Amino acid sequence: MTYRFRPFVVLSMTLLLASSAAAGPPLICHPFEIGGAKSLPWQGPAWMAVDPGYDANRVVDDTLALLTPDTPVLVRMETLRRATVYTRNDPGRAGQLLARLADRTAGKDSGSRDYALALFDIGYLTETFKQAAWISASSREGGSKFQPNPAKDGYAQITRAIALTGDPSMEFAAAIVASDRRTYGEGKYRAHLMRAVAGAPENSLLTRNLTAQFGADQVGELRRETQKSR
């Protein structure tokens, strides 16, 4: 897979960073809480806390093995975030991961949850790779090797998966992508976030992740709005 960089990726991610309550592109720089669920090896809360003893040659196979039909969406998000960190300086392996996730959509019933999860995975990884490319391009790592095609619309794949499942955790993922409001608009961002909050029980893992990502005040306000509308 060829990685090509486009200036508007840097502009879009710069605006996203400037508008974020917490610094850093959110799909890559803010780890997700997954409780005791299994994911790729990791050491600590930092976004780059890779396990130095982990054989990164295994990351593609290990990532696919972790993304089973029973794996919760939040765990999928954190696993794909970690996989991105492990592969972001290895464009060949990153391209292999994208290609193999894309292959998973083939042969599945297009109305099934399995298909929706496969679609979500490739869409979510595409958008995470875009944000990782911004980090590489704006750092001193010489990371211009890692450049996904910005024409690929992972957000559209995520929203198609939502249409098939109505999963509030997928709405959470879409809200993070759409928090780049210069690209997606305030309406899409707010709609995804409101549906995620409405579908998240108050003491759930999803609510904790929503609060960590968007702040307790915003989540509380949206929860009150959804409760009034019921």
C-alpha cells in the first residue's frame, strides 16, 4: 500500500488539536479505558507506552485475533489505537493491517453485525491512521513515511456500521472523529455525542470514556437534555 501525504491532513489535524480540550489528536493520543479486557501488550497510561519486549512482527496477526465478533467496541478502539502506535513507523506493516481488515468485510452478510463490526474496524483504523500521520509529519521523527490516503473516508464506514447496529459505543467513536468540527460540522459532532450519552448507563465503562474524552460538564449537560426529551 502506498502512503501519500496531503497538506489538508495537516491543516485539518491542526484545527482538531487546537479545538480539543485535551492536547493531541484524540484517536491516537488518548487511551481508552477497557477494564480487564485483553488487548495488545502495553505498559502504563501514556499514549506511546508500548511494551519493549513485544515482537511487533506479530502485531497484524495479534490485532486480527483480538478483534473477534464478541470483542466490545471500546476494546476494538483501544486495540486499533495500540496497533497504530506499533505500526506508525512501519508503513509496510501498517498497510498490511489495513488490507487484512478490509478483506474481513468480504463474504459477510451486509446486514449482519459481523459485517458491521468489520466495517467499523476498517473505518476506525483509517481515521486513526490519519491522525497518526499528522503526529509523524509534525514531529522530528522523519515520519513522512507514514502517510495514509486522505481520500479514504473512514468516518462514512463508521456511520454505516452505526446504521446497522445502533451501537452507542460506535456513536462515541464517531463523535471523536467528528470533533474535527471544521470538517464535519457542529451538528454531526453533537448528534453523535448525544446518542452516545443517551445509550450509556451512568456508571458504565462507556460513560467513563465519554467523560475522559469530552469532560464531565458536557456529558452531564447532554445527559440532562436526553432525559428531558424522554
